[in-house]
Amino acid sequence: MGIGIAAAYAVCFLLLRGYSQDQWYLPAGLRVAVLLLFPYRYWPYLILGDVAAVLCYRTKLIPEHGMGWVVVSTVTMMPAAALVVYAHKRRIEAGRLHWYPSLTLLSALSVSAVNAVSGYFLATGLEPFKLENALRLVIGNYLGILVLTPLGVLYRSGNAVAPLSPNFWPNAIGAFAAVAALFAVAAAWPSLLPAHQHGLKMLMLIPAVALALLHGWRGVAVGVAMVDLAIGLFTMQSPAIVGEYDQDVFLTQRGFAMSATVLFGFCALITQWRPTGRHDNHRQQAIAIARSSLAASERELERRTQELTELGDSVRESYSHAARSLREHGHHEAAMAIQSDGVQRAREIRNQLTLLYPVEIRSVGLYGALGSGMIADIWRRNGKVVRSLRGDAGALSFDLQLAAYRTICDLVSLLQQTGHPHLALRVRCGQSGRWSYLAATITSADSDGAPFNHEFAMLETGYIASRVLAYGGVVHRREHRIAFMMREALGARASPIGFSWSV
């Protein structure tokens, strides 16, 4: 899979380079975007793909500029960008979007600095260093980053940003239409004076500003990306020609780069401190309270289960005492019967207590509890459940494992009681970014059976969904399938003190 990611990245890099120039360089945006979107374990493959892509067009420069410059500059560009992204990634994922301008500026500067320093010390035949050329490369990288990274940043920040407004996409489409109209006007009259062309292009920022005022950071992210793309298209008269330069377009790009930076910084700060941010904090507090309430109720169930376990032990001892007494008086058949009845009663009590509180989950974990013979016996009474348990459930906290166990057992029981005896259960645990998660799917194996109908509307608002939502998850229901996901921050743990019984 890693090699496939590296190859796909290299292909995308070369395709984007074919539609880029020094003053508008899209591969720089691709570098930062993929580093933001992919987990750290895939970064070595991304670096490999970047090196392969750059070598594809720099190998022919070895006779002219030397092997040292080609190798050093090629293998250091992606790591330089990776260091910047690594320093910002956790802050971005936590919703601290005021770090985004720093991310883009430092990413553009770091890659440009690597090229400049390696060229100064290692390259032969390059023209002397000029500040104007360096500025052009930095702004070109910066504008490429602004095209591809904003939506990736929004994706990585996830629920840390305020909920998406229902009017967002209609407003974004309207802004796109306005930018497209202004672009068409500017492209239709290339004979206009440069000052008029510049003013017409800068007018395309107005829809971006409007989106920013209406929707905050999301609005400016989408607006700036579409305006940057429109302005960049004016450099495409001679794509992929090294050194191609348009002074008039570059004047517009400099103005746009400064305006976009100010707009991003302003909106990121507003998003950080606006009232909706406080509402989001209140939402997080409500979720934390819900989790605490669930945990408290589970502790109470645990206490009652322990009391019932002790009562069951006393009942078992009473049966054993009666059997011994009958055996001593020569009633062996009656003793055997009452002993057998006692074992059966003890097993029934144990099964019922398992449904009330799964004590074994403390010692064997979620997968051990779901795979136990006790649960299999309970489910087998009403049908058949085929289980597929993948990943490491031990990475989840005890409270999340217990909540997931409850949810799965409640769903299986509900489905079996409503005409779906044969089920397929798939559970997968893993990590993504700063989260550990559990994803479960329960599918009816009776393809010709009735679909999951209104009887399961309780999943969306009832006690099952409330348990899932308390762990930042979602529930999806289709005709013959129910899926849910639960997650928590990495490192969340509980260390409860448990007990055990024997029968």
C-alpha cells in the first residue's frame, strides 16, 4: 500500500507541475496537503514519491548543474516541508486555525530556502542569486499551497471547527459564479490597461471576503482557494516553461498573497474567539458530562452485579448443602437431581448477570467478551451471529470498550427479536491521527428478509444512539445494515478495580 501511495503521489505531482510555473507552483501545495491528510506512518512513502517525481525532471540537469545540487536539493525539499507540517499538525487538528498562516508561509519559505542554499553552495551554471527571483519562487510556492491546503486543513480540524451552516454550499456556489464571471470578463478583454486588469482581478477577492464574513474560516478557505485558482489560470498561456514570467500577473499575485494572508489571519482569530467557539466548548462539556453519566451508571450496575453474584453464590451453596444432606441420608437420585438443578440455576444466573454487567471484559477485553462462549450461547438461542473482530481493542479505554460492548449487544438483541436471527458482525479498532476509534457493522444475513424499518428509529434518537454520540460517533442505518463509529482521544484510559466469580 505504501508503494502505491508513493506512486500515486508522484503521478499527481508531475501532472500538477505540467500546469504550474515558478510564480504559481501547485506541487508545493500538494506537498503540504498530503502531509496534513496522511498519518505519520505514511510520510516515508510520501517522501519517496516526492523524490522520484522531482528526479524525473531534474536528472537531465545533472550535466549542466552537477550531481550534488540535484541530489541534495531533491531529497531535502519534502523533509523541509514535513518538519514545518509536523510542528503545526496537532495544533491544526485541535482547531487552532490561527496557526494556518504560519504553516503556509513557513512551508513556502522552507522549500525555497532549501533550493536557494543548495544552489548557492552546490550548483554550477546557475544565474547569480537575485532577491526578485527568490521572491517570485516564494510567492509561487505560497500561492500553490493556498490552492490545495485550506480544505485539507478543514478536514483535519474536523469537529474542532464550528458545525457547517446549511447555507454554506449555496453561498459558496454563488461566490464561485461571481469569481467565474469576473474571470471571464478579465480574460475576454486582454487589451485592457494593466492597471485595469489588475483591478478587475483583485475584485475577485470580494466574493471571498463575503464568504469569510458569512461563514468564518470555512468561507475564507473556500473563497481564497477559488480566487487563487482563477488568478493562477492567467499564467497558463505557456505552461511548464522554465523561467516563464508575467510581470503584470505577478503584480496581482503579490497583492492577492498579502490580502489572503491578512484575511486568513483575521478569520482564524475570529474563529478562535467567536461565540460559536464557546458554544462548541459547551458541546464538548455536554459530551464529557454524558460520558461521566454513562460511566457512573456502569459503576452502579457493577456494584449491583457484585451483590447479585454474592447472592447467586449463596444460592449455589444452598443447593450443594441440600444435595450433601440428601446423599448422607441415602437419597442419591434426589441428590443428583438437586445438584444438577443447582448447576443449571447457577449457569442461568451467570448468563443473566453477564447481560447486566460483563465482568469478563475487564480481564479479556472487548474482543474476548464478544468472542466468549457465554455470549455465543445467548445469541445462539435466537439465531446465529458470525463475528469478525479486527484490530487492537486494547488501544481503547475501558469505558469506551464497555460502551461499545453494550451497543453491540443491544443491537444484536434488538435485531434478533424483530425478525433478523442470522447476523454478520464486523468490528474494527484502530488509530487515525490523534484519535483511537471503533467501527462496527451489523448486517442481516437474510438477504430476502424484511429491511430494517421504522422499528429502529430509536437508533437515531434513543438510548443506543445516545451512547454512541457520547463518544463522538455516528450511527447509519440502511435496509439490511446498521453501522456505527465511536472514538476518543489517544491516551484516554480508565483503570477500574474489578472482581470475578466462579461457578
